[in-house]
Amino acid sequence: MDLTWTPEERAFREEVRTFVKEKLPADLQAKAFSHHRLKRDDYLRWHRLLSDQGWGAPSWPKAFGGTGWNALQRLIFEIECFKGGAPRLVPFGLSMIGPVLIKYGTQAQKDHFLPRIIRMDDWWCQGYSEPGSGSDLASLKTTAVRAEGHYVINGQKTWTTLAHHADWMFCLARTDSSVKAQRGISMILIDMKQPGVTVRPIKTLDGGSEVNEVWLENVQAPLENLVGEENNGWTYAKFLLGHERSELAILKSLAERTMASGDSLSLDSRVRDSINRIEAQVLALEMMVLRVAADESSEPGPKASILKIRGSELQMELARLQMQVAGPDALPYDPEWMFAESDFHGPGAAYSPAAGAGYFDMRKTAIYGGTNEVQKGIIAKQIIGV
Amino acid sequence: MDFAYSEEQRMLTDSLRRLMADRWTYAQRRARQAAGVLDQGAWSNLVELGVAGLLVPEAYGGFGESPATMLAVHQELGRGLVSEPAISSAVMAVTLLSHCDNETIKQRWLTAHAEGEAVLAIAWQQEGERYALRPLGTRATAVSEGFSLDGRKVLVWHAAGSQALIVSAVLDGEMALFVVRTDASGVKIADYPTFDGSRASTVILDRVVVSKEDLIAKGGQAQDLLALALDFGVTAMCAHASGAMQYLTEITIQYLKTRKQFGQPLAAFQVLQHRLSDMLTQQEMGLSMTYVATMGLAETEAATRSRLVSMAKVEVAAAARFVGETAVQLHGGMGVTDEFEVGDYFKRLTATEFMLGDTNFHLQRMQDLGN
């Protein structure tokens, strides 16, 4: 065991840091540091800068147009990008459907979709949750029926993050109702720009609307848009959920930003203690991420669930502490103030309204990607072996 | 000690609960919030049931009710998530004025308040001063007509919609309290929504001239009045939070009984049953501390009173946070949308921490006031 960063790792960190400093547009950085909402084009601009640098797919193998970085390099990259105020990489293509296509996709699917994900020519969204099927994905009701060379898909999806930006959806649908619930599910790639697709925003607690309901009414997809073998979608879904959990765990940068923006004017020792404490907890989580990341052979298992639970707990606590630091100034809130061009006129610093909004919004992290109760059940099953 | 409601208290709380069910539904509350101004009809409904006159002494046309009745009333208002100025005006401003010695002000404003013709707001917080009670930065100087006021107050709860403000200011090096009409020349009110569906304002006072009769009190007496108003306000807010917690627990139980996952109602999962039990435990502890605060209001020693009230605020805010966060978690995805009332209750319960002094403020006050 060697718990020091190598010279190569240090040099890599410097390279990324310099790139972010030089290339990240100032308006994007300003939005990140004041918690203003990002537009579709904001994500695209940053993504294309990375793509021009050859860094469009940090976590993919070189053979598929990725960087070929190892897990530690990827982590260093993410931390430096966050620290510098860069937008997060939109995960739906790069982290979700991309790796699935690399592992299970046909050659034609790989040739067509993978380069477009790297350039972000397509914006993807995830069609999993349904109104009656939240934590219990195996109970989903959307159907895909074969007819004349294509699938006809009908159903309703919900909690679909950024679906209003999406060109494509990777959708779980029931292709066989005669077998055990989770065996009859397949993953199908659906073009969102066609009749029968309706997207309606859902307003969340922070007054924002990043998630949507999506109706699919007699929507068509060619048979070749089935991913992997028909009726094996359940396996892929579990694989993806493991990834989403790991993504959640990258938190340190957020912690540092919270502390940098803290109003030290009237902080007493009670608040300072909480901030020192969470700094330690974030470090513990970060080391846990490093340990998991360095062990590339292992499948997402109990450790992924631990990262998801702890990651969400710390994210919620960080948001709460930020609100605590803002104190009375966190009370005034108009959702309009979350945009860069807003006419903010509450008391206190411009970040104050975002403190309350962040606290309300972060409650979702204990719910999405499998609630923390479901995660604890997964851990218990694996360690007890039942 | 007797915890049972009197006949009158039961009739009053029954009427309020019916009123809440009729006029404070989710849709009606949301519509009033969107309008962004004090709804006179809704306020009249509360006035008719005696909310505005509840604490006004009988000599000024009110009911002169006890803190115990206040607890019972504000618990119902909390169940209905009332966003009208029932605490800021009917409890805090009324308490402050009822205990002052200025007979002119009492005749003028308490009577109007009991009749529903005047709403008042207390402007006591300063920008960047968190919850400090000292009015640093707001100055009063004697002029020939009376006094001239200058300064900037923030987070003045329900300033818009009020006819008058009770303003704290420094006069001759000590605290003084004044009544300032909101339509007086030099008063500027910048109104904004708060995250819990209520409203507050930044109030700018630019050479606002008031008469000599508008001085409520100064020095130690002004400080005592403001502390008393704060203690009554905090206690009413604890009652409000207790009522909101009760209602939120009820709808969460209903949700767990009806929502099915993995082939059975969520209520069948032991891990969720335990969280409901924890919610109820916190809610009952919170209500018990609200009783402690209410008893405390009768203390003759101000320090003893304030210390009991601060203890209650700390505990009720913690309970409110637990119950709110847990209700959202148990509602799952539904809980994090802005389309169900669980979110509204969660936000109001969150505001319990940030209104009228946060936990750190009240822990410090407990420390300062000793044992």
C-alpha cells in the first residue's frame, strides 16, 4: 500500500487544472459559483470544449474514443473540473447508456451512437421510473409490442431528468408479460423527436423543473434499437443503477464551495464545529470513493450502496449547513432568483436564496436511484447472504 | 393542571378546524400565495372567529384570552398552514402594544386590530445582524414635530399588507420603539415571498417623521416589550409547528397505507413503520415543549420566561425538521415535487428554524440567561 500521490498523478492534476483555468468560459464559472441554473447550451459548450481536447469521454476505453484514463485519473479530473466551476458532465449518455452499449450493444449501435455521445450530438434521457413503479422497477407497465419490423411502445415514464432537452431515451419496457416480472423487461432506444412523445415538466420543491413526465403513445422504434438480448433488461438496469450511485459520491468540491461561500461574519463555534465535522466526513467519503475506484475489477455491490447512502446524506447535510450559514437570509425565496439574469432583491448575499432551494432540492438524493431504504436492504441481503 | 380544553376552547378549535377545511385547502392556499398580497377575505374569516382579537385586552374590544387558548388556536392554524399575519400581528404586535403604557396608541391600534381593521408588523431585524435584538443602524432623532427615523430593516414579516409598523431604533443611545404608519412619507417597502409561502419585506426608512405620541417605549422598557413579543411569537410558532406536524404525520400515514410497492402497501414495511413511530415521538415531544413554553409565558421573572421559551424553540425546531424531512422521504418521489401538499408542510416546518431566532440564537440566549 502506498498512500501518496505519484509524480504522474500530480502532473495530471496540474494539466487538468490549467485546462479548466484557461478554457472554461467565465459566464459558466460564474453560474456555478452562484448556483444559477444552467441552460442546455451551457452544458453543450463545456462538453464540446472537452471533446475538442480529446476528453469528451473521460471514463471510456480508448478503443471507443475515450481517454483510457484509469479510475484515479478520472477522479482527479472530476474533482478539478468541479473545483474550477465547470458544469457537470451530463451523465445520461456518457455514464449510463454509453457503457451499456460498449458492453452489450451491436456493432451498428456502437458505430452510430458512441461518437455522437462523445460530441454530445445527442442528448439522452433515462426512461425507467413510472408513476406506480418507483423503487420497484420490476413492476413497470410500459409495453413494447413487435409489429411490422418495429416496436410500438405505450406507457408513461416519470422523474425523467432533463427529458425536455433530450433527443433520445433509453427506455425500459415490458416485451413479454408471460414470464416472471423482472424477466420480461427489455431496453429499447427511442427517438424523442417523433409524434406520440409528450414531455411535461414536474415542478420540484426548489421551484425548478428539471424532471419530467413523459408519455409514450404508439411511439415507434426499429427492432434493431433493442439493446442486448430481448427480455434481459433487468440485468442492465441494475448495472446502470450501480453507476448512478457511484456518480453521486463525488462530493468534495461541493463541500469546498459551500465553505468558501460561507458568511463568516456571525458564525459562532456551533456552526464552525459542524463545518469542520462535515469536512472530515467528506474526506472519509472521498477516500472510500478512491478505494472503490482503484478496485476496477469489482462489480457494483454493497460498496456502491454505501456510497449512495453516505453520498446522499452528506449532500443533504451540506445543503442544510449552507442554509444554516445563510440563516435568516435563506428565508426570502423566489424561483426566478435562480437564473443568472434574475432581479434578486432579497437581503444578504446573492447565494442566500440558493441555500434554501438547495436544501429542498437535495432531499431527492435519498430517494432517486433506489431510495436509501432500498439501498440498506441491498447491503443487508449481501452481508447476511439471504 | 388540566390539559382538557374548556367548553369554549373546544368550540373555538372545532370552528377553526372547519374553517381550515373549507378555506385553507391546498388549492386555496396556493392561489392566495400566487396572488402575493394579503387576502382580505381570508383575513376577515380569521377575524370573525376571534383570531385578531384573541390576545387584545377586553378594555380595547378584544377577548383577553390566556396563552393556553393561544396555543389551542395556533395549533389549528398550523394544521391549516395559515400564511396570514396571525402570529406577526395578532400575537406579536398585539402583545407588545397591550403591555405598553402609551394609552393613545393602545386606543388607536389595539381596538382597530381586534375589529380586523388594522394589521401591524414588527420591524426589528437588521441586515447582516442575523437575529440580534439591538437596533444598530436604525436611528431616531428628536425633531420639533416628534422624531425622525432613518434606517433599513430586513425580513419584516408581513410588512406589506400592514397599516403600521412597530420599529425598533436607537434614540439617545438606547433602544426605543415607535409606531410608524406604512403610508407615512419616507417609508419604502420592498416585498418578497419566503420559501414557506409567506411574505416578508425589506423596509427602508428615510427621514420618516412621527409624532411624540408614536413613541411606544424606550430604554429597558422597550427591550422588555420586544423580548415579550418575541416570546409570545415563538410560543405561537411552536404551536403552529405542532399543528403542522400533526397534520403531516396524518397524511403520511394515509400515503403509506395506499401506496403499493413490491406487491404490498408501504405501511407493511417495518423500516417505514419505525420511521412513522419516530415521527410521532418527535411530534409529541414538540407539542410537550410547546406546553412548556406556554406555561413559561406566565412566569413573572422575564429571564425564566425567555429561557423556557428558548428551550421550546430549540426542541420544536428539531422536531419540525425531523418530521418534515421524514415525511418527504416516506412520500418518495411524490415528496420532492412541488405538486403535493407534503412539500408545503415540509417548507413551513423548515421555516420554524429560521424565523424568530434560529437554534444557535436560542441556545446562546439560554446560556446568557443562566439557570
